[in-house]
Amino acid sequence: MSGDGGRVDVSSVWPGEFTTARLRATPLCDADGALFAALYGDADTMAQVGAPLDAEAARRALSAALRQMCSDPPRARYWRLDEGPQAFGLLSLVVDPTRTTAETGLLLCAGARSRGIAREALAALLPRVIRTGGLEAVWTRHRPGHAAAEGLMRALGFAPLDAAAGWARWQMDRARLQALAVTTVTV
């Protein structure tokens, strides 16, 4: 419960594990340390995010992510993305202090990019965290000029927000998601 008169906390509607036609998203755990370090340590993967992490920094970041997931109430949910036995990415949802909006992000290994995986994962996540009455909106950001991320946001129907401190920002809110659901755009 949250401190707002007994309203159920938004994290209660976040999915644990979820699947799509070809993907499986499972909660991040200690056993995912190698995947986490490989993604956050890869210069190409991190080029549009920030500086790559060394092994120790990646270990600390994984520990912090797991603590966020276990806090009461949870401050974040991180999922390992895989297709069959092969893990190839991470999906995150980090709630803002108001607990009405959250930032989402994706990191995919090189072989998983440009295959529609990011779109499929986000299209599965958004209705689960917005339409259910949990979050009012989900937002994301990327570096200006990151054509793949911009194309993904446009394809999913995210609305552009004002840029902030070197970031292009996008948002999907409940009204927009509901409107898209009745159009020909598949979300």
C-alpha cells in the first residue's frame, strides 16, 4: 500500500515474468551478472547511453538494481530478455518519486538489434503497466541523433517531450495508449 489513503501501489500491477510470441522476460537476478556486465561493459551497446562500466562497476550496478527491485515498495523492475535459451537484453522500469510515472529503458546485445525485439518487448510491457491503472505514463530518453531509438518511439506512438540536458525524451500516457489501441497502430 502507498501512503495515499490505501491506494494499491503501482508496483503491484507490474508483471513479474511475461512472454510475447518469441520473447520471454524474467525478473533480473544474481545469476544474470554475466549478461548485465556484458551489456553495460560493451562500448557499442553503451554508445547512446553513457560510459561503459568495468567489471566492478557493473557488479555494483547489478547489486543496486536488485536492491531497487527488493525495496518496499519496489523502486524498479528489471527483466532479462531471452529467446529460447539465449539471453540478449535487459528491459527496465524505474518509477519516479511520485510513483505515477516511470522511465523505461532497453539494452540489447548487437545480435538482437534491428530485429523488432525492442518494439515487441515494449509493446508487451506498456499495456501491462499503464492500462491496468498502475502508472499514468511511461517515459524514455535517448541521445539526440539516435535514429534507431527515435524510430522505435515513433513506431510505438510515443509523444516527443522537450529535450533535457542532452537527451531526446518521449512519453506514452494512458490516454495516448488507449487511443492507439483503437487505431491501426499495434501497441
